[in-house]
Amino acid sequence: MFTGCGTALVTPFRKDGSLDEQTLRKLVRRQIEAGINFLVPCGTTGESPTLTRAEHLRVIEITLEEAKGEVPVAGGAGGYNTGEVIELARELQRMGVDGLLSVTPYYNKPTQEGLYQHYKAIANAVTLPIIVYSVQGRTGCNVEPATMKRLAELENIVAIKEASGNIGQMAQMAYQLPERINILSGDDSISIPLIALGGRGVISVVSNEIPAEMTKLTQAAMAGDFATARALQRHWLPLMEVNFVESNPIPVKAAMAMMGLLEPTWRLPMTPPSDANRKKIEGVLESCGLLAAAVSASRSTHAD
């Protein structure tokens, strides 16, 4: 179910900081019309730590309403309190999500045994497919291949979003995990090598900006057409990299605002990018042709 290119959706806010439901609906429809393979609302890219529980559920509800079953939806349900994660996971299951993306506990830094027991408890509490999310650079906690191999024995653990940045670890994941486990890249820029090792896709940030193009890149790599995938990578790599010139999702939301897709609003502790980085983002968008496309689309909308 969760293969190909999935978008880690941003959460749009109005200028007053409230949830922008109308824009969220437009963003979800834009993704589906572009041919995205699946959607992931309320992950870290969606600023989930700053959403209230009601907002978290509402974002996922809207995503499900707009997706209308056309693409799978994996709702974010992770954190450092196992009991609270289970409670949220059960709510999302009742809402009808197709699966869960569950980031490792952060700050309390459990042992590998603690990680295993954490995910085992979640897996035992729901019947939904679960994507384990390992991103040590943000959580201080790494899911090691041996631990993931143990987790793969649990029926509803179906995938790992691997964002360690460690190609050697990714190779070990591909070597040790059973065929039924999908290994998904958590880094846009190294999706191609992970797929070459046996991965089956990416949960992407850059697909917020370029859903059709990132889906095409991913599908080409999965089909073994690495010439096409590399050509797309060369063109879009500056955008993939500038998205992390500051902490995600600061740059991607700034870029989307420049493209006319949402208001440039973040919730503290996220803040707007520095002036220097804003210029970098604008320069990359211009070089990729995305600013010209945004102006053209705006003119077309006003003409209608």
C-alpha cells in the first residue's frame, strides 16, 4: 500500500495562526491531481508537535475527505509517551486512516529494547499497518537494523521510513528485513540510492512543491529507469537541498508561499527563514522555473 512517492504534508495556517482548512483541502487535491501515491498528514513536516489534539484529528479528517479513497492516507501518530501514542492511534483507526506513521520517541532516548517494546505495544493496540519512522538527527534515537528485524515479525509493522542518512545502515536494512517490509527513504536527495538497494519509495518533503515531478522520479527509479531518475534528480536537487537550509518545514513553507500555495505562517518555535535564506530559496525557485509557473497560474486564476 505505501510504496512510491508519499508526501509528508505541510499544515497551512492563516495569518492569525489558526488552521487554514480551505488551503489544506486545495493542497490535498493538488497532490492527488498530480498523481501522488500516498499522503502523510501530521508528521513533523506538518508541525504536529504544535497542533492541538483537535487540530491533529481535523487535519487528518480533511485529508481523508479530500482523498476520497483515491490514495492511501497514513496519519502521523508518534511521540515519547507510548500510552498517548496508542490513544491517538486508536482514534485515527476509528477515523478510517489506511495506516500510521510513527516517529521514534524523542528526547527520552529509549534503548533498542525500549524501542521494540514501544512499537510492539502500538502494534498490539491497533490493527492498522504501521510505518516505523527513524530520524536520529531530530530525535536522538536510531532504529537499528537488528531491532527493525525483530519488529518485522509483528504482522502490522509493514514499513520503515529510514532517515538516518547512513547508506550502510540502509544496506543492512535491505539485507536483514523480509521482503514484505517496505523500506522508504526519509531524505529526498538519497531516494535513488535507497531504491537501488531495494527500497520501495520515499516519504517526501519536496513533493509538497513538486508532487508530479517527485512521483515521476520515484517511479522511474523503482522501474529501474535510473537514467530518467538521475536526470530529474540533477534538475531538482537544489530544491531538495534548499528545503533543509533551515529546520524543516521552515524552507518548504516559505517556498510554497512564494509559489502562491499558502500563507507564510509557522507556529513557534518555528519561525520564518532569515533574509539570507529567503533569498536562497527564492533563487532556487526561480532557477527551477517554479516562480514563473506560480505567476502564470495566478494570472490564469484571475482571468477566470
